[in-house]
Amino acid sequence: VGRQTLFAEGARGSCSESIISKFDLRREAGADVQHFGLGIKEVWEVPEEKFKKGFVQHTLGYPLQSSVMDKVYGGSFLYHQEPNLVLCGLVVGLDYENPYINPYLEFQRWKTHPAIKSHLEGGTCIQYGARVLNEGGYHSLPKLTFPGGMLLGCSAGFLNAVKIKGSHCAIQSGIVAAESVYESLTTGENAEEKTVASMGEIDADETALEVTQYAENMEKSWVYDELKEVRNCHEAFSKWGVGGGLLYTGIAAHITKGKEPWTLPTPIGSNPQPKTDSTATKPAKDFQPIKYPAPDGILTFDLLTNLQRSGTYHEDDQPSHLRIKADVAKVPENISLQVYAAPESRFCPAGVYEYVEEKLVINAQNCIHCKCCSIKMPQEYINWTVPEGGGGPQYQVM
């Protein structure tokens, strides 16, 4: 064990979530629960005449929102990257209510829009993947430090959901963490003599130090300023739908820049109290199943065909890393299937979960490590544990 351990696992990191729970870091900070979106992405090789160097396109609306009052949070991105690649994807906020929504099939349908299709025609899809990203923003930042370590990047939640951008914040948190740890461990009486470089080992009797200076420095950094500017935007979409949310976001991002003297609460679905993305899901009886168009195998693809493009692989004889929590073992068949019509069979972007004769089957070998199941499952019945080393998706150009 190091004198300080810096956790930078990305969104919904397994160790980070355990630490947040063990030290109750959200309550310590007075923070809201974290909220997430699921990003689904493809990479295409396109003909040279289709390539547009530097082209960037972000959209709202189709297919997630059909009216200004729709409250499904999400949008798309499409970038052209040299030499001849198009990177495209759809992000769906996991606080949606309708259990029949299938994020993967929404993404496939999105590609059929003329404004998207024109970029991909004549091309070849070469890679597929998915990952959750933090959307709670400023409201959901936990206490950053604990005895012996700290949270960095998306493990803490440093992502600007309006920009769908967090790598710049993650890098800055790493810089601030390194500077804070170095200053803490090299200052004070006989500090130099206590370093591992001087002693050749860690003093086993040394008390685990909490480097609170890291949190103080982050709060003074531009990262907190940037997240504070857009702190109410996701909440505006939840409260007023895409029309009101878009109007509020435009005002907040370009005029008030976070200086509005109020904070919007975080309503999830129709529940007035802030809850997790899991509890946002409403019973299936309140909705009608969604009929999605069949894939054509050229522009749109069935899930298992696309899954091969992720390169995901797990040893067949290893224990499943997706484990049903013992205290909610009856939830899949008794609640998820019966009340919510098995939403995990739709929201998982890797086809991991299916029901055979009303019994849950977990195809853990398909998992692409997006972490969605640990978030959106009814009563969060899945414990996402780390699989054997080397297992998972083998992304090359994502």
C-alpha cells in the first residue's frame, strides 16, 4: 500500500464506489447521488470524398425527443477524424422513465436521419463500444479525500455534461493531485527523511495522511468554476423538458455563466425527491412497447453483429464478474420481469441479460464494461466486480 493512493478509474469505478460508500463521502460533502448517461459509439471508415476534416456536429431531438416537453435527456455527437474516420454516438440519460426504451436501438435509429446518414453512406463500421458517463456534475461531487488517498477525474465526477467533455477536467485533477501530494509529503519536520526514496520502504507505523489540500486546491481551480456554470442544466431538462431545458442551458452557458442565485433541485422522473437513476424507471403498465425498425446490415446492425466489433473477450472458465446481490436475489424474476418488463434486456448495450422461460440468464462473456447494469437495474441488484485481468473490450480507435 502506498502512502497515498490516487483513484482514477473513470465513471462508476468499482474501487472508487466502494471508497465513497465506506467513508460516506457524498454525505460528508452534502452532495446529491451521482447520475449517469449511457454513451453508445461507433467508428466508421468513410470514402475520401465523404471525409470533412475538422467537422463536429452535436444534436438534440431525434430520436429521443419528439416534443418540447419530452424529458428524456440526451443527445448525439459526430466527429470527423483523420485520416478518414467518422466517430459517432448517442448519449442517453439513464434517468429515463419508460422501461421499453432501448438505447442501442435508439442509436441505430438515429443513424437513419438524413443529417447523419449522409456522413456514413459508402463507409464501413470498424468499431463499436459503450460506456457510462457522469451527468450529476457540480451537485454530485463527493468529498474528494480520505485517509490515504483521493478521487480524481470521473471517479469523482469531473465531467461537463453540456459539452460531453471531461478529459480536460480529469487531466487537471491529476495535476492538482500530484502537486498537492508532493507538497504534503515533502514539507514539515524531517519530511525528506521519511520519503520512500530516503528510507527504501514505507514506514508501517505511519498514520494514513488525508491530503485535504487537494480538495481545497480543486475548489479554487477552473474545474469547479466550469462545472458550477452549468450546475442547473441537467436539472432544467428534468424539470421542464427539452424545450425549457435548452432555453435555460443557453442562458446559463452564455449569459449568467453560473451566477444565478438559485440552485435547481434534482428531480428524477416525477419523484420530487432526488433519487437514483434506477428508481426513475416507472412500471411497464404505464407505457406501450416501442417498435424499432429492423437493421439493414449496412447502416444499422443487430446487437450481436456489432458486439463483435468491440473485440470483447473473457475467459470461458472464469467466475461471472456480474453478481446478483444476495439481499435482492429475487428482484430479477419477481420485480424486474413482472413490474418493469425486464428493462435490463433492453438497456444493456452488449446483450448480457436475457430471460429464458422467465429465468434470468447472465451472459457475462459479452460484457463491454460500460457499468450501466450496476446503475439502472431495478433496486440496483447487480454488483459489478472486476473480471480477470485482460478481459473485456479491446478498443483500438474509439
